[in-house]
Amino acid sequence: MRGKDHLPGDLSRSLPTGPDLAGEDPLDGGQRAQKHSASCLGTTLWRWGFPVVFIVAVIWSGVLMLDGLRTVLNSEEGQSREAVTDPSAPGFEAFVEQTWSMLVATEDEDANLMGMAMLAVADRASGGGTALMVPPELEVNNCGFDCNLADLHAKGGIDEGRAFLGSLMGSEFTGAKVLTPTQWVDLPGGAELLALPEQDGPSERLDRQATFWELWLSALAMDSGLAANLGDIDTELARLVETLARGETRVETSPWIPSEDSMTADPAALQQATDAMFPFPIPPESGSGPTVRLLNGTGDFSIDAYARQVVRATGVDIAVVGNFRNFNVIQTRVVYRDPEMEKAAATLAAAIDAGVILDEAVSPAADLTVVLGADFTDRAG
């Protein structure tokens, strides 16, 4: 009998075993091992390499961002600095607040001009300032015929007088107001002002105008509550007069020179009054001149007022005042950043006897920067 495990002939040897079942050569086992190893290596690199590369990229991006931020912060135009609040410290700067002022005309019952007063506040916080009386008889030379301030007022109201006096003083007024007898007759000195004798001349009328303003300001100084009970008086005017009365106030009747039945201006006295009243004037024509950043580089603050006068006299508008970053400046200089301002810088420098410097990194707060040096202190005396 044949065992059940025996097959006829050599058929048992022809049956494929092992790898041959897949039709593969047993000699290819090494290649399969290599392929398997390469596959495992690729998986490992992808699993660990990509996160590492991603982390490195994130870190490098952060480094670049920090470097860029550091560059911006260290640049001249974007530098972050602590604000300097002490006006006597190096580096202090402040934008100019132009002089708060008002032109006030008083009329009689027939709307004839009795007088004008130019009011200018010295300091909005502490008050005080100047009230400069202007006579109706003041001669006007550019009206095309012989006329005075009263004629201008009769022709075009307070706007005509405002334009003329603004040109005369080199400064526009913050506002203008006409006071009629119904508005001011009950104010201190109002009744006396209305009852001017016909024989009074220009000087006497001017003195009475001054007395009216002195009495009004004195009453407000003693009782500031009066400002809240001014009735028909313009609110802005009431605030300005109250501010004047809060500090030291001067009521001036100069710089006018009597000439028979008229008055003329004394140029020297007029310039002195203008400088005292309008340290930071409003230019009559906006944009008529370049703006200036005026910095003290000496530490001698007694020259500031004189410097403002000298710089303003050149036709520029002072926009910023303050101190240079140190007080060791020897020579006064005019600095400009825009090449188009070169001519203006040269003109200003020649007028104040200073040097000229082009610096594209200088502050853009104004067209020109003037840095006062020790040589300017010598000239100021």
C-alpha cells in the first residue's frame, strides 16, 4: 500500500516551496531588505526631520522680526524717547500756542466808532496780558483818500479795521467783536464813556477809553463772578477779558502820536508794543513764510524773547520752541531737511548771522530748525 503522503513519481519534488510560491527568486532577499531599510529611514527622516526644520524656520523668523524691530526703534525718525517736561532741561520742546487775542470796537448810539481796543492774553493758564487802545482818529494811508480808522469802520464795519490793524501789527486776531451801548453801558465806566464831551480831542478820548477798560478789568479782578453776568456780551470776549483780569494786565495808550485832529503811529513804539503783545503772532496770510523750530543751545534763557523777535522779523512763523539736546552749542545754525528749503534757510541764516546745515534726519516738525549758540548770546548782550 502506498502511504497517503507519497505521490507518484517525482511530483513531490516539483512542488514549489518557500519563496517560490510568489514566483520570486530566493536570491532577491537582500534587495528586499535594502528596500525595507530605505523605507524605514525615509519614514524616520520625515517623522523627525520635518518638525526640526519647521522649528528652525519659526526661530529664524522670530530672529529676523526682532532684528527689524530693533532697526526701526534705533532709527532717527522712529526713536522712542522719554518725554522731557521741564522747560529748562535739554531736549525740551513744545508746539507754539499762538497768542490769544481779540479786537474790540465800541460804538455810540448812532453806530459811530468811539474807539478800538486790541486785547492780547499773555498766558492762558495764569492770565494777564495787554489792552492796547486804538484811537478812531488813527490815520489810514492805504484807503485811496485821506481817511482814518473811524472812516474805515463806517465803510465796512469791524472787518475793515481788523484787516488794517492786523497788517499794522503783523498778526491776525483770534476774534473781533463790536460792543454797542446796550451791551457795555452798564459795565464799569460805561456811562462815562458814552457821555464824552464834544470838545474832547483825540488824546482825551483815548484816555477815556483806557479808563473804561481799566475799570472793567479791575472789577473782574476783584469779582470774577461778574464774567458770568455779562448778558449780551459775546462769550468768547467774556472769557478773554476774565483771563486778562486774572493776572497782571497793562492798559496802554501808546504808540500813537497826536497830530492836530488825527493820530499817527510811532514805528519804534509800535514795534515794541507788537513784540510785547504778540510773542507768537498769527500770520495775516496763512502760509506766507516757512515754519521754524527755535531751540536754545546755550542754557541762557534770557535770550529767548530777543531770539523770537529777531527770528520773527525775518518773516517766518515760529511753530516749535524749546532746547537743544545739550547746552554746549558754539555757533548758531539754521538746519533744513528738504533741499527745496535751502534758499529759505540761507536767507534766514544771513538775517541772523548763522551757519547753514543740511540734515535729512532733523525733526520734520517745522520747515527750518534754528539752534542758538554762544555767539548769539554775545549779540543779545
